[in-house]
Amino acid sequence: MVGANFILGPPLIIIFIYFIAMGLLLGAGHDYKQMIWHSSMGGNYVAKFGVAPCFVNMGILGILATKYVFLADILVEGHINGCIYASILTACGFAASGLTVRMYLPTLGGVFVGAFVTGGIGGLILEQGFLLSGLTNVGTLNMLLAAIFSCGMAPIVGEHGLWAGITVGIVHAIIMPSTGAFHGWMSLYNNALSLSIVATFMYPIFSRMGKKTGAL
């Protein structure tokens, strides 16, 4: 870890480990297993499973999102800043309303693939090399935010499965950088608008294809 990652990363990890420890002390084990394998379109997880498993879920999801940024830092420069910090905490909060690691991993993987491929293609066009350009794109602020906020696609993964999650993650990574033109380049709303567009067009397709497009 370098720079802000070294300063901001450890406090995040400590907070999330604390959440996990508190959840386990409150007896989250069995209920957390039920939560992980629960397929849903969202909802109040505190009411369904209790506070303890939600604490564990928040901690695990927070660590997962933080580790994704650290992975980007290992591969190429990807740093935690104020936007990333707040985004990770936002994703962590969704752990109490329908998001689990089983639903988050496919969208994270999809955004990674989408960012890598689009960046690599851009590198080929500019004669800068596919691999380095792809990895560089993965570590940009836009793509890190796209990956973290891909948690908004959790309901689609919960209903339609693994490959649906990967697909919407890829599409989100492709669409998100271009959404600024729709709202006057107020970048705060790029991910929300992109996720709305992806859900609007992709959910009916997956529904038409059937209940599950891949088991987790």
C-alpha cells in the first residue's frame, strides 16, 4: 500500500473487523449462513435475520470492497480518496438491505473485466499496449467507483444468478464513463444513472431468459 491507501486503508479494515467481531459475539453464525444463501430482490435484512448477521455482512462486504481497491493498487496505481472512502462505506451500508458477498462478487468481477477490456482496446487504438492500458483503466477513479457501486445490481444477481451479475458488471463498466453527458457532467450521479440504465434494459432480458442464468 502506498500514499492514501496506507493512511486510510487500515482504519477501514479495523472498522470492518470490529463489525465482524461484534456480529459473531452476538451469535450471528447460523443466521449469517441463511442470509448468504437467501436469494432476494433486496429488503430489510435486519428484520429478516437480525442485527448480528448484518454486522458480519457489513464487515465482510466492507473488507471485500477495500481489498478490491488494494488489488488495483497492486496491479497499477489505484488509491483510496474521499470518494472511494465514502463509496466503500455506502456499499457496506447496503449489507443490511439485500446485499451479500455472493451477490457482490459477480458484479465486481464484471466491472473488472469490462474496465480491463475497454482500457485495453483503447490502448491498442493509441498504440500503448493492451495489457498495461487495461490494467491502468481498472485503477482509475471512475472504474474503482464503478466497481464499488456495482452493489446496486445485487437484486439482479439475487434473482438471476452468477452470469447475470458478471454481465451487468461489464455493461456498467462500459456505460458509466459516458453518462456524464446526460446530466451536465455532474459526476456524482454517473454511477446511479448508469446502474438505472443497465437495470432498465438488462432486467427484462434476464427475466425473459428465465429465473436463473447461472448458479452461485
